[in-house]
Amino acid sequence: MRKNLNVIAAYSIMMGLIVLVGIFQSWNIALSIFNLCLISAVMTMGANIQWGYAGLINFGIMGYTALGGLAAVLISVNPVQEAWSAGGSNILFSLFLIVGMVLAVRYVLKKYEKTQKRTYIISTIIILGIIIIRFVSEPGIEAIEEVDPAKTGFLGGLGLPIIFSWIVGALFAGGLAFVIGKVALGLRADYLAIATLLISEIVIAIIKHEDWLTRGVKNVIGLKRPAPYEVNLQQTEWFINLVEKFNLSKLNLISDFAERQAALNQFVIEGSSVFVKLCYSGLFLIVVIILLILTQKALYSPWGRMMRAIRDNEEAANAMGKNVVKQHLLIFVLGSAIVGIAGAMLVTQDGLFTPGSYRPMRYTFLIWVMVIVGGSGNNFGAILGGFVVWFLWIESAPIGLYLVNLTTAGLDDAHFLKVHLIESVPYFRFLMMGAGLLLIMRYRPKGILPEKIEIK
Amino acid sequence: MDFVNAIILLLNYIFVPALAYGSQLALGAIFVTLIYGILRFANFATGDMMSFGTMFTILFTWYFQSVGIGLGFLPTALLAIPFAIIFMIGYMLLIDKFVFKYYRVSKSPPVQLAMVSIGVMFVTQAVVRIIIGPSDRRFFDGEKFLIKAGEFKEMTGLNEGLAIKSTQVITIFVTLILVSTLFWFLNKTKTGKSMKAYSDNEDLALLSGIDPKKIVMITWIIAGILATIGGALYGLDKSFKPFTYFNNMLPIFAAAIVGGIGNPFGAFLGGYVIAFSEILLTYAYRKFFMYILPESMEPGGLVQLLSTDYKFAVSFSILVIVLLYRPSGIFKGKVL
């Protein structure tokens, strides 16, 4: 108990802050912050597994998040029959060709020694393959994108409940990570960072511009929900009764019946969106707890010890007969898969998929700030980092506004400096994140909750 | 005649824009490579440092415009750049003193320095947005075109026009002057040679009495000059928007690595490699083939290898291929 005191203290302060937001701003805001904190926590856990356990630097978090989101679309949206009949066969045939091309390249790689001739053969296969695939897929893609472009214009998905996408998102992200890992894991740390960052940009470019698959920048809206809809809730008997019970003391103060009814309606409307958010919080909390249990178990298992050994001294671990390359690939895939889950969760909560919103600042660098601030190598630290940083990211605008008003209190309201500063309040969050990161790295380089390995 | 038309077409749409864009990338890439070679970390704040320098250029341009100082047909920004550079160097040295120095002295691993540079990136981005705002700004004034498409057509009697923007010419000229001075400095002067020595082997350089503090300071000064000029030229040619500058960091990194990181000359050429391949692969060649081929063989489609949406993706793919097959870059930089 004593040795976990700092963990408990840090988490209670965090929860207290969110409750304060609930009391002073509104419970709606508090819960939406809490939900995104949970999602950020999942992302941070993924990055923490790679960085904290194994020392692998992965700046491609944005790409995996987007793939998770893509999974949500492909699982939950109903299939567009016309589009399938218009161009489905071409797409399937191209897919078949891609698989064939990959197999051919693999065959050549296995069969022949590494010579210049082999490189030429492989590049010929790839270039020819790309030309043929473009030739085959072009009419199909055009046909698909022409099917009711204002509403669909893409193949749609499988029409399954969106919850499944959390698993599929993990598979997608893990698959991508496998390919990237095979290609890039041999690079030195900072090159790996740049390579993963650029590859994630390629992934986003593909998601943004392949309209037949993702609708691209036209966005997919109105995804299915695992939680009830507010409008339906507001009509449900038991829910209205529940809200009435909760607010009985306030309602009883109002004597007039019509007024009381109006107030009750207001409470029901507010309550319904709080209730929906609570549903999401419950689902997300389950994911976070399951992941936390698994990652903690992994951290203290022989495998976790091996990972730390590899991280701290690769050569020594290699000399002890540990397969460093294989373990690096494994942990790269696992961490990315967790980020993929978070991506699917994010789209599930928003109910929409907007490829244009995936930007490295928000989805890669911010997550890294969370990992570093929270404490790399410590799962509780990673989750805390997700909470603290996301909370500050959202609340820095009000805090910034308060500070600006405080420092410029002596100035006239129309003074150009004051107006300018108030207009630029949204950017104080960058300043806060940067300053926070620099201060933590300088004075507490292991994060708020540092890695602590107990030997049992 | 058709053949000349085809050449002019390529010049107008590929060669001139790519040369200008490549020069802008090259300056950024040399900046990245110098920091990497001498201070030994990947600087993720590159794009934002460039936007910081450009911001000062814009502020000074506005000031000069308001008091009525100009350069006639040249953009006022050229006059503003030297003043901006002074501020930029001050900022760079300040950052180094308060942020990077600590990690350099304590010999932190490069990854940690890269993380720190992310912190610097956030702060710089915030400062730029707070001072000048996130919106798109054009600060070009003076004569816009050196040769207008219409005039060129009249002059030569060709079907295709060749338009050359004055910003493109300025970009290429300034880049050539700056880069040749830089190479002269690195290869011929004593300080430049000691910088190279320090980059090659730190311990040996220290043994032979090279002052590391001086090397680091000069590196930041050169970096400040490159970042400001590179950023200002890009802003003059296109427009200034903090977010675009942040994004430009990615092709700049690609250029630096493709050219062989740590090798300034490689970075210089890398910029052009990236720019030319981006534009060559995404240009629609339909009109070009219409001029060149006989009528019966005219192509039906756009004859475009990749849609323009994938412009950035091209440079990143080149980078990935280079990393796979020749990790030290085309012109042999540091081995990974």
C-alpha cells in the first residue's frame, strides 16, 4: 500500500480535477474529457509497450489510429449493393493480383541469391504489377465512385455491430506494423522515428484519396452505435423516471406543474447525453482495465524481463540466445495493435470517420508527450500521462483565457494587445504541452510515475 | 515546332517549378543535415523553426512597407531577411542555451535530443501562432512575373507559353549564392574545416584543440541563416501558413536522408531529387504526348503515373526505398 501511495495520490488528484470540471463547467464536458482520456490512455499504453518495454521509437501512431478508424467503417457500415455489382469484381480481381504480385516477389527473394539481376527482376515485377493493377482497377473504381456519390460512392462495409471493429482495428494495425517492422526495424532509433512518421503519412494519404474504400475526404457519418441514441432515450419511460428520481430535490422546489414539466424535460435532455457518454465510459473502461491487466502481467513475466534486457543491452541479450529481431517485431506489432483498438474506439465514440482530421500533431506527437510525461515503462504512468495531457490539452484554453485576463487586467478591453491575446488563446495549449514536455524531460526524465521494477 | 512546344511545356510545368521547390527543400535539408552532423540529433522542430524565421521576415516586411521603404520591382522581403536572421539567430542561441545544451553536455542519447526537439517544436509553433496567427499570409510585393506566358507566346510565336515568376528566379539565385558561400566556408576556411572534423570524429577533434562551444555556436548561426532564408523563399513563392511549414518538415527530412544525412552536398542535391520526382511522377503528360506523337497514337487518358494527391507520398516512398537499399543515402552520409 505504502509504496503505491504516489500512484493512488496521482490518480485521485486526476479524478478530482475531472469531478471539478463536472461541478464547475458541466457533467457533459467532464464525461467527454474522461472518455477521450480513456482513449488516449489506450493509445499511450500501445506506445508505452514499444518505447517503455523495448525502447522502440514509433512515430507512426497516427497511421495505426486511422487504420483502426477505417476498421470501424468497414465493419459497421452496411454494404452498398449497387457499388459491389458495379465494380466489386474488378476490385476483387485487383486484390487477387496484389496477392499474386507479393507472392511472386517473395518467391524470387527466396529462390535466388542476392544479385543485381534479382533486384532488377523484383523491380520489374513490381512496376508491371502496378501498371496491370491500375489498368484492372481503374474502371471498377470509377464505377463505384459514381454510385450515388453524395451518399455512398464507396463499397461500404460488412454491416456488423461496430464493437467487432475494435478487434479488427487491432488486426489491421498489427498487420501494417508487421510490414513496417519487417522493413524498418533494422534502422537506428532516430531513423526509425522518421521512417515510421513518413510511412504513417503515406497511410493517411491512401485513406484520404482512395474514395472507393473510405469515401476519402467526403467522410463517413452516422456510424452505428453500441450505445442507445439520445432521442430514443428521451422517450423511454424508465429513463424519464430515473432522471426524475435523481433530480427530485430540485424538482420539488417548483410548485407549478407546467414549469415542473419543462424543467423535467430539460433534465431529461441533459441526462440523456450524460447517460450515453456514461455507456461509452463503461465500455472504454472495460478495455482499459483488460489491457492494463494484460500489460502488467506481461511486464512481470519472463517475457517482460527479456524485453527489458533487450532494451538495456541488445548485444548482451543477443549473446544470451534471445532473438532480438523477432522480439522487436513482436512488440512492434503488439503495441501498434493496441493503438489500432484505440483508433476504432475513437471512431465508435464520434460516430463518424473523417480522414482529414488525422494530423501528426494530434495523433503522434501529443501521444508521445503523454508517454514521456506519464512515465515510460510504467503502465500506470502511461495511463496517467494520457489523462493529464488530454485534460490539459482541453482545459488549457480556459486556463489560458484566465491567465490572459489576469495579466492584462490593467489594459483597456479594446486594447489591441488584449484583443490579440484573447484571440490566440487556443494556441496556448501548444505552449503548455511544449513547456510541460521540456520541463519534465529536464527535471523528471522518467516521468511523473517512473518505471519501478520489483524483483519478486 | 511541335517538339519545341513540348519542351516548353515541360519547362513551364515541370522544370522551373521543380527547380524552385527543390531549392527551398535543399536549404531546409542542409539545415537538418548540419544539425544532425554536428549536434547529432534529428531536429523535429525544423519546419517550425523555418516558420519562426519567416514570421520575422513578414513582420519586418510589414514595417518597411508601412514606412514606405521598398526595393522597387524586387520584393521588400529581401530587405527584411537580414534583420529577421538576426532575431532568428538570437532565438536559436537562446534555445540552445536553455534547452539543448544540458543534454549535449550530459551526453544524452540522440533519441532523447530528438524528443526534446519535439518540445521545442510545440513551443515554437505556439509562439508563431500567438504572434502572427495561423492563417494564410502573402507578403510578396513587387513585380510578379519575369516573363508572362502571353508575352512569351507573342515573342516566339509558339503555342505554349513559358511563365517565369520572379520569386522562382530569386529563389534559385539566392539558393545558389548561399549554398556556394556555405560550401566555400565549410571546405576552405579554418572554422569550416574544424566543423567538418568535429562532425567526423568528435573525440579526435577535441584532442586537436578545436573549441566545441564555438563549433556549436557557429552551427546554430548557419542553421538560423538557412532556416530563415529557406522559409522566407518558400513563403514568397507560395504563401506563409504555419501548418504548411510544419508539414514541409517531412519532404525536407526525406531530402536530407536521401542525400545522405550529415553530408551537406548530398542534402543539397537531395532537395532536387525529391522535388523533381514529386513533380515528374504526378504530372499529367497527355499534352506532352499530343505534341510529340503523331495524331493516330494520341493517348486517351491523362497519362499520369500517380494522382497529384499522392505528391507527398512519392517523396516518402523514395525515402523508404533509399533506406532499404542504401541506408547511408545516395551520396554516402553517415552510416546508420
